[in-house]
Amino acid sequence: MKLLSTFWAAVALAQSASAHYIFYQPTTGGQNSSAVIRQPANNGPVEGVNGNNNLRCNANYAPATATMNVAAGSSFTFKSDNTLAHPGPGAIYLGQVPSGQTAATWDGSGANWCKIAEYGITTTPTTFRFVLQDAVEMTASIPASVRPGQYLLRAEHIGLHVSGAPQFYISCAQINITGGGSGSPTKVSIPGYVTATDPALTVNIHWPVPTAYKVPGPAVWRG
């Protein structure tokens, strides 16, 4: 048992030193532009959960220079600049810009976020694997009944390769949703949507290998 524990600790250290990644470009309806992304200062992760405002759109990001029109009900893809090499879950959040602000000016504060997609695990009787493992993009859809207006679209991937020290890889895109309806999802604040003691973040994915996994954060709103 001790040898296995030592082995997986070595694996985790090796993975933590491997390449990181950022979500640099959203694509929808034939449009793709990195200009709508609040580009992080580097491709390193955000670490620390409780009270960390960098969980919203990453740390020291450069302002986006454009806002993209996206139709309610349409699909979109967040592309990464590298494979999502660290094992862990992913999610897409939609943050509604408060009245009087724009996607370019809002800092992401307040209970204005809902989860619209999540990516957990795929299992068989003998395997445990995160569905985003080694992927290069995340694809989802804007809920058809979402209210029109300006939003931040937030991509999140969480590396769980170091037990008890989750790494958040985050990017936000500035979008303007057209069409839609009068949907009213339950909303959360970021930070505050997860806690440092969440079993989904403290789990040791290496040993003993989990048989089930729940993606952290609120339930998905599909509209």
C-alpha cells in the first residue's frame, strides 16, 4: 500500500510539472475570435478556493477587445491551446451582466452565475476516466430559454492530479445573447459556488480509485 501511495505521489508531481493550458478561443455559428476572451496573463492555474476572486475569470487577465453575438439555443466550442492533460472535471458557466453594466465592464461579482454544462467521468467495471482527459476543447449549447442580453461565458477545467490541491484553468468570453426567452435559473456567486472541503475537490483520484464522481458546483441548467 505504501509503495502504491509513493508511486502515485510521484505521478502527481510529474503531472504538475507538465504543460498547462488556457481556453483561448470560442467558436459559434461560424464565428471564432480570441478578441472576446479576457486573456489570462499566463497558462498557469488558479489555486485556492475560498474567497478567491480569480476564480471568476482568472488572474491578471488582459481585457477583451470585443463582444460576440451568440444566438440562444446555439452550440459553441471553447478551444484550448494545449491538451487538457490533467485529469479532472470541466464545466461551462453563464454569468448575466447586471443592469447598468456591460460584458466589458462587469467584474463577475454577485450571484449572477449558472452552470449550463458539465463534464464528469466515464466508467466501466474496470476503468475510471474523466471525459475531458486529453481533450482540446469543450462543446455545449446556450440554453434556448435564456434571457437576451450581455453575459460572460466561463470555461472551467479542474486538475485533480495533486490530491487536496485542485488547479482551476479558467477563461471568460464576452458575449451578447440574442433571441431567447424568460428563463430564470438558480444563480450562484463565484467564489462561493464551491468550497475547499467539497469531496469533488479533495478526492484522491489515484488511490483508491473512485467508483463514482459528482462534478463540483450547482446543478446544470439546460433551459
